[in-house]
Amino acid sequence: MPSPATPRSLVTEARRLARLTQRELAERAATAQSVVARIEGGSTIPNWDTLSRLLEAAGFELRATLQASAAGRSHMLSDVGRILRLSPEERLIELRNAARFLAAARRGD
């Protein structure tokens, strides 16, 4: 599994792919060359706006997506084996109990 991208790696890769020096990227993004150097050096982490501006200045667009975590990490799956061993009647009782619990929680009992 590849490691997640960091602001440092994104800025460095975008700048290199655009064939820009740190100074040229900084000028295009209306910031100082030292800002680019500190980000690429890992001594500072830019906020979203700064990162987006630097990447756009290099000809790239920053996008974020929301993805659900893998279900394998869910604690809810640990109960699946027990539920599968229940009879249909026992499963209905479980469902009834869960419905009662939710109703009581909604009422604030």
C-alpha cells in the first residue's frame, strides 16, 4: 500500500513536474521562496489555502475526497459470528431489543 501524500511531497513533486525552481514557484504563487523551501524541507506544514495556491501555481489542482474506512476495522463486525449462530426467532428478539433501545434513546430515557 503506498504511503499517503504529504504537503511536502505534493509541493516538491508538483514543482519538479512543472520544471520550476522554488523561486519561480513562489513568484507564481505570490509568496516568498523561503516559504516553499520550508514546506519542501518539512519544517512547516502549509494550510489548505497555501498548499492549494502553490499546487495551482505549478499547474495542478488540489482535490479532497471523503472515503469510508475499511469495514475490517469496525468493532461491529466482531458480533457477526454470534448473530449468525442465532435462530431466526432469536434474531427477531435481538432486533426487537435493538428497536426498544433506540426508541428509549430517542425519548431520552
